[in-house]
Amino acid sequence: MKIVRCRELLLLILVFAVVGCQPANPPVATTPDLAQPGETQPANANITKPSDAPETASKEILIDVRSQEEWDSGHLNDAVWIPHTEITERIAEVTEDKSAKLVLY
């Protein structure tokens, strides 16, 4: 009786080990409103809704909020440097358009 229970327990442990060691697929975000059925899109893709309005010049404004040393060590070409401690006071220097797309990094 004791041997049968040990076999059952070993079998159960073996099944859990085999099932638990299966490789997991990375998560992929799907966008049902934009994608065709069965199509997937990477989770970090820039997803925007299509509109009927003509394409406007809605370019993102890049604002680097890192320290002076980090800015000096390298930055994106089109970026504007405003330290994060001064962003509220100096944001008007970048644009007056309150609906402008701002990307802070």
C-alpha cells in the first residue's frame, strides 16, 4: 500500500514538472478595433485610431527632463532640454498649443 502511494506521488510530481517546464509564449496585445481577425500587434506598437479627418502636422515634441549631465552625455536630435524640476514653469517655451503631443523622457 505504501509503495502504491509513493508511485502515485512520484507520478504526480513528474506530471507537474513536465507541465511546468513548458516554454511560455510572450504576451502579444491584440487590437480588435484595428487588426483583422487573427492579426496581432506587438504590445509596444504605437496604436492610434484612424480618423476621417485629413492628416495634420501633429508632430510630437520631445522634451528631455533628465539632469544637465545626462543631457550633455547624449540626447535625441530634436529634443528640448527642460529639467524635470522646471517643467511647469518652462513648458510654455516649447509650445503654446495645449493639445500638442508632448513626449517626456
